[in-house]
Amino acid sequence: MLPPILAPSLLAGDHANLASSAALAARHGARWLHLDIMDGHFVPNLTFGPETLAALRRAGVKEFIDTHLMLAEPQRYSEAFAKAGASLISIHIEPRYDHAAELARIRGFGCQNGIVMNPDTPASAVLPVLDKVDLVLVMTVQPGFGGQSFRRDMLPKLAELDRVRRERGLKFRLEVDGGIDLATAAECRRAGADTFVAGTSFFKAPDIAAFVAGFGKLA
Ligand code: DX5
Ligand code: ZN
């Protein structure tokens, strides 16, 4: 089992001072940051663009930036996010485009890649690309907004993807995103997840150090 990674989501940070939210996460030991990119089409909300990411890098953010593209046409924007300093770029399986080609392009930009699936999308949808990815992200809420309730019915999907990973001897990370706190992270860990996005539970925690310490016990 891969060691657990916590990826605080800047969506729940201070949008007037994202660099300070990134620094806060880094001070608490986070090596990954999760950045949610929404286009108002694939999801009913808008967030950040490539310039936001470039500005974070210019401000000195050194952490691994896990860039989650919730875009109807990710192929139009992935290069801009790679140039802006993304470490990993994940793209959804639901929109129609050449997923395999786009995953290869992202690696060609020097980034890790990931494939993402919405709650209503079955694990079978991503099986054809599992040998082409560094990360599989199982959405545990309908994407678009932070602060939603964890979808416990996603646990069998995680277990299935973890099983396929072992059967095929694959090495991708298995990430969960949406409604993750210490309790739901533990449930996802038992189902095979190793990478945990935490927005609200991290940035709004009354005691972030205690949250991180609790997360450390997942291993
Ligand atoms: C939701 C985003 C998530 C969001 C999670 O569409 O993809 O990354 O930040 O927020 P929480 O952890 O508050 O559910
Ligand atoms: Zn996300």
C-alpha cells in the first residue's frame, strides 16, 4: 500500500491571499496542494485560471501542485497549466475527447497525469486508461463546490479500482476528493485510497496541527 498523502484544497483557502493559504498548508507539513479549476460548463462554478497557478509559483510556492481540471475541454487548457507550474494535471473521463492522447500529452509537458471520475461514473469507464495514468481520482461528491457531504456509496468503487490495480500490478495513486475528513479518510484508506484531498476539513479546522496529526495516524 502506498503511504498516505494529504492534499489540502486551496478552494477552501483565502481567495484574496492564496499564497498565504499555501504557506499555511506547507507549514503544517503538506507536500501536496490541490488546486480546483472550474469552467462554469462542466461544473456550475468558476474558480482559477493558469495565471493563478503561475502567481502562486512566483510567490514562492514549492509544493507539488495537484491540478484538478473540471473542464469540458481540458485539452484546450492543459498546456497552459503545465507551463504555469502544475506538478500533476488530472482530467475528467466524462467529456468527449481523446482521453488517452490527452493523458500522454500531459506527460509530454513534463507533468504527472490523472484521470477523474464523477460519482455517477462507474469504475469500468476508466479501465482502458489505467495503465496510462499516475493517479486515479474518485470524486466522493458531485464536483463544483467545497463543503459537501461525503458519498459513502463511492467506497465499493475505490475497492474495485484498488483490486484492479493490484491484479494488473499498476502503480497509480488512488485519490479521493470531496467531504474528506479524518473519519471519511479512514474509511477510504480501508477501501484502498492513498491520496486525500481535504478542503473544508483542513482550512476550517479549529486546530490544523491536530488535524494533520490525526491524518498521520492513517498510515
Ligand atoms: C469539489 C472539489 C474539491 C473541493 C473539496 O468540486 O473538487 O477539491 O475542494 O472540498 P471539501 O474538502 O470541502 O469537500
Ligand atoms: Zn478537486
